[in-house]
Amino acid sequence: SGSSKMDTFDRWQLQHQSGYQVHSSIEEVAAEDIEVLGQSYNTRLFKEVASFQGSDERIENLFWFERSTGQLLQSRQQLAPHMPVFSITYISRAARMSQPAQQSSLAQSMEEE
């Protein structure tokens, strides 16, 4: 039920608000194409696994880095156990990276006219 999930979160939060030792490991797990603003990007997908000392709780976070520039384009993160998972897409970075490609395409189409 919804209240038991909230009870679990409240209990975890009250017991572990700060000073909790976290062990984190990050590894590259795949090459993956993602789409941002209608543009496809070839990315390197990294997975972070964080475990909490004295607890069997763990979380996994995912990060997509554009292969050629190393820019972080997207992430899926959970800050602590029993907290919501949130996704972030860095659209301003994607827009800046796509501008040179768009400008080059526009210049090429103008040359063909």
C-alpha cells in the first residue's frame, strides 16, 4: 500500500539523514543512441551503484555522455533509497551541440541552390 512505502521512506530518512557512509562504483556499461530534441546522439552509458554502510539498501544511477564531446546529455538518478527516481535531459547542451550540424546543413543547402 502507499502508506507502507511512505512509512519505509520516513523510517529510512529519520534513521539515515546524514553521516551515512556511501560506497559508490561507476562503470561503463554500453554504447547507446539516444534522441534529444529530435537529434540522435551516440552516447556512452555509465552506471553508478551506491550502497550504504550498515544497510542492505542500494541505488543505481545512469548517465549518458555524448561520445565525441564527453558532454552529459541525460541522467536517471535517485538521491537516496525510497526516494523518487528522477530523469534529467540537458536540452541546452544538446541544442548547442546540434547548432554546428544545423548551420552546416543550412550552408550546404544554400550552396546547392
